[in-house]
Amino acid sequence: MSDFTDRRSVLGLLARSPAELLAERFAALNETPPFTWLRRPETGMVMLRARIGGDGAQFNLGEMTLTRCALRLSGGAVGVGAVRGRSVRQAEVIALCDALLQQAETAPRVQKEVIAPLASAEQARHTLRAAEVAASRVDFFTLVRGED
């Protein structure tokens, strides 16, 4: 399992988590601190860029819908949230978790009650997917007919 201690990996985990599970884990905190919007949730399109072979010339792969927002807690911590799709609430919850993780008094609780369960759920999804792929694996081999 990845180490979800740096901000980038935590934001990635929050964005990849199913919206229902994220909302459930955030609700377990029983706390929505007062905040002010720096950027209200907005939905738009982003261009996805790719490279052939990982090091070839870049090309435009296509567009994706993205919802993002930024907020400031009353204590001064700034949180950002971005998620694929149009889920305004999910982007808001991500931003709230991000801001709460930056405060020493709330970070351990958010790590324990939100981040750790989401990381475990993601690991379980990966394990299940790996088992499904392994079950459908086909081993190809070459038969030698023994003719010279």
C-alpha cells in the first residue's frame, strides 16, 4: 500500500475514492468546520495530454470533465479539491479534508477516520481487480511438432 502522508498522494486518494465512500467517511468525523470560499465549486473541461511510449511527442488525448474548488478554514488553512466529473459535493469534501489535514489538531483524526479507511478500500479494489485479471489469464505457448 502506498504511503499517504504527503499532500499530493492524499489528494489523489481522495479524488480516486468513490463519492459515496468519501462522503460516508467524512460524515464519520461529525464535523464540518466553518469556512469561506476562495473559489466556489466550478465544473469545466480539461485537455488530457499523452505521450506514445512515455517519452514520445505529446498529443491531445481528449477532454475530461473536472470539478474544482478552494476554501479557507477559519484557522487559516487553505484546502483545494478537484475531482473527475461533476460532483460539486465531492470536490468540497476533498477540499475540506485537505484543509483539515493541514491543521495539527485535526490532522491525526482525519488520517485515522478518513484517509486510512479510503486507502484500505483502494487496496482491496486493486487486489480484487488483480484476482479478476489473473483468473482470466491465458498462457500462450508454442507446440513443437518434432519434425526436422
